[in-house]
Amino acid sequence: MRKTRAYAITAEAVAKERARTGGDVSQIDVTKIIGLDVLELPDVGHSDVRLKILAVSAEHNVDHAALADTVNITEARGGKIYPGNSAVGEVLEVGNQVTLFKVGDIVLTHCNGEPDKYGFPLRIWAYDQPDSIGWYSEEAVVGDWQLVPAPVNCGLSLWEMAALPLRAPTAYHLWRRGLGIYRLKVPREKKAVLNVLSFGGGVGELFLMLANFEGHKAFFCSGNPERRAAIEAIGGIGIDQQAFNRFKTKDDIKAFSKKAKELTGGEGMHIVCDMLRGPVFEAGLAVQAREGVNVSSGWQLSQNVTYNSTVQSVKQVTIDHMHYETLDGCWAATELYGKVFKPTIHKEIYSFDDLPRCFHEMHENTQTGIPIIRIAAELPAAVKSIT
Ligand SMILES: NC(=O)c1ccc[n+]([C@@H]2O[C@H](COP(=O)([O-])OP(=O)(O)OC[C@H]3O[C@@H](n4cnc5c(N)ncnc54)[C@H](OP(=O)(O)O)[C@@H]3O)[C@@H](O)[C@H]2O)c1
């Protein structure tokens, strides 16, 4: 049996940290919850691929797993999970029925854990999909259906590419849903250029890159100057979320609404991407144009939202929810790497040993872009030129 080093979260560690902090989520130290473990890899089956993991990005559902703030997923999964929703890897071995990949290929993983009959995920890989093992490990064995060829020559660095396998399909789906719903109400014949707003974060940034690429006006309301600068560099408009105290009071939302009106000639935002909910949801709704669409697939600040149904009906506003892309959508989103998706990554590339610190800094919201962890000390020749 082949063994690999892999990060794990245990229900025991979650409970211990909860007890230490008296349940105060703001005091929880993620470094005490995510730890190195040794994992036995299964044999490579007929349709499986064995991978050497090269680089991964940190994702927020690890924070949710560690805090157990939405559902105590580690407990629900029997006491231990191996997280890691996205990776760039090198193919080391393939099963005898694998035709799409060969040894030496560079590949991406997606996290659609089990598609429903229309392709949407019923569950997410390495989170709530039973028996799924994630990719914060040195090696992994996965079904070939879970891989997409990496566009090594797309112009992105290995680290930029590692930022995208989860976030780009999410942004791609949010955008095609938001735009599709808006176009059902207001066709292109009547309105060509839309005002598109997103709030902070890597997914929000990628969503705006799509809007900007297609000729719309992109507005990024982020508290982070580096992230705002990146959108401004491609022609978008940055709005400092800290100037509105991250929408702590009704007056902050009113001031934000006034600002949005000024910036859009009184029209408001046609499509809003809100990945955080909580006060961000209210702010997004307040600046929504008539016939507007609010799309989200995140709930970091709150799982529940309330809104005035009468007001939204009169404004013909649609509030939409999604989770993650279909398998086909993951492949399509990958075509846009480097062409549309040029992610802002955090200035430090973390080492494998520093992965817990990376999650601590993500929890503290001190990173200036999408956090990347280099897993492999030795990189294959195929990617050496893009590091
Ligand atoms: N369903 C899915 O498939 C899916 C996929 C990806 C992400 N998500 C969820 O979407 C959310 C964003 O993900 P991401 O990958 O874009 O995150 P990210 O790149 O790690 O960025 C996190 C962002 O959250 C913002 N933030 C943190 N605390 C905040 C607060 N108190 N008030 C307002 N903003 C705050 C920060 O915005 P500033 O720039 O303003 O500091 C930061 O840029 C996460 O909760 C994640 O779990 C869901």
C-alpha cells in the first residue's frame, strides 16, 4: 500500500479548539485544527489516475470545516476529512481504461463531487461527498472524470493556474447565470452595456474579469487595495468597502447606495455577485437596478438573508442561488485561463509545511490575493518555465 502525507481535519481537533475558545468563533486558531497526517492511497483502478500534487490554493470551506459554523462536516463525515478542493498535478500513473490522460500530463482537478442529472453537483469533492479525499497531499488517486487538462501555455504562471480550478468554474457559472437571467428580462437589443458589481474575493474578481472582457462596466467593492488595483488595471472601477465600514449600519448602506448611483448615472447595478451574504447582501440589494439580478454561491458572513418581497417584486429583481459548475462548465471555464482569467494571487507562495499558517491568514483576511501553496519540492520540466 502506497502512503502519502496529507492534511486532515478531525472532529476531535474541532471540538478541542471549540472548548478552548468557549465557542467564540473569532478566537479559533485554524492552525490547531488542520494537521499533517499519513494517508494510505488506494490502488489505481481501471479508470483512475495517480497524481503528484504540484500546487493548490486555499479555499474557504476549510475554514467552514474548522469552525463548524455551517454544518459540523468533519463529525458528519465520521470524524475526519482530508480537505482540498482544487489542485494542479502531474500524472504519475493511469488505469488501463484511461484514454484522456497519460503519464507526464499536467492536469487540474475540479470539485464537482457527484453530478445530478443536469450536471450540477449534488455534493462537493473533499467536503460533503462521502469517502472523497482532497488534494492537500503529496500524492492522490482520483477518477479520471475529475480531471481537466491544464492549459500550460495559456500565459499564466503555475501559481496563477493553481488559483483557478475551483474559483474559475464558480465565477463562470455565476456569470452565465446572472447574465442569462438578466437577458431573459432585458435583451441585448435594448441594453448593451451593463453595470456589474462584485464584492471582495477571488471569485468576485474573476466574475468581474468575465464582465469586463465582454464589454460591461465592472465595479469591485473590496476592502483590499491590492485587489481593487488589479481590477482598475483592466479598466474596472474599485470601490473601497472600508469607506462604508463594511456596511455595519443602515447609514453605511445608504452612503454606498448614493455612491453607486453617482457612479452609474442613477441607474444602479444590473448584475451583482455577492459571495458573502450578511451585510454585503443588503448592500448589494440596495444598489440593484430595476430588472437586476443578484447571484451568489457563498455564505461566509451569514446563511440566512431577508428582504422585502414587495420592493423586489416592484423592481423586478431576481435573487439567484448556485453552488458550483457542471462538469462541462468546468472544462469550458478552463478555456478562459490566461485569456480572461488572470487572478491576483497573494504575494507569498506558502510551502507545504506552512499550509496551516496560510489558513490562519485566510481566516484573518490579511492576504492580498488568492493564497497558493506549493506542494511539490521538485517540479516537472513541463512547468519549470512557468514558475
Ligand atoms: N459554492 C462554491 O462553489 C464556492 C466557490 C468558491 C467560493 N465560495 C465561497 O465564496 C466566498 C468567497 O470566496 P473567494 O474564494 O472569492 O474568497 P477569497 O479569494 O479568499 O477572498 C475572501 C474575501 O472575503 C472578503 N471578506 C472577508 N471578510 C469579510 C467581511 N467581514 N466583510 C466583507 N468581506 C469580507 C474579503 O474581501 P475584501 O477584498 O473586501 O477584503 C476577501 O477578499 C467564501 O465564503 C467561499 O466559501 C463558494
